[in-house]
Amino acid sequence: RLAKAMYGTARSIINGMVEGVTKGFEKNLIINGVGFRATLEGNVLDLALGYSHAIKHPIPDGLTVTVADQTKVKVEGIDKQMVGHFAGQVKKYYPVEPYKGKGVAIQGEFVRRKEGKKAG
């Protein structure tokens, strides 16, 4: 029974490996907020996300990270899990908040926005 259940999982993992080597995987991160920016310092992604300190996140081997106009971060690599995990780790530092939309979002994901207080 377990072998039948794992057949689809194994097939999907092997398909991801083949696709990663032929095409590669990428995730685009968008940083919104006044003063929020990202820069590359060698093999470290330096994030300024409104905290009192800069966040320095090391880039693992096998991934290439590019930063365009300080608000767009592109993560590329051949390992689907590694690309998604790195993008998720960066997003976790400051997820998008629902009122102003400030924070780090992965391109293509839905961010629920709320209305806020009414003046009354």
C-alpha cells in the first residue's frame, strides 16, 4: 500500500529534477515599503526591512540571487526545494501585512488586504 502511495511522489520528484536541470527554477520576491531594500554583498543577501539592524542572509551554494532596483529579488537554481525554501526564509523575515501591504511577497501569491479603521 505504501509503495503505491509513494509512486506518484517519486515520479514528481524525479520530474522536478529533470525539469530543474533542463530549464531551472526561479522565484521572484517583491519588497514593498518605504526604506525597504535588498542588496547583494558577495555571497550574502543584505535586507533592510525597517528593523533597527540589517538582516544578512547567506546564499547557499547552488543558488544564484540577483537584485534589480533594490526591490526585486530573483532566486534561481536547479533544485526546486532549495529555491522555494530560500524564498520562504527571506519572506519570513517580514511577511506582507494586510493593511498597508508592506513586506516581502513572492510574485504570484495572493495577499489579502484589509480596509482598516473608519473615521467616525
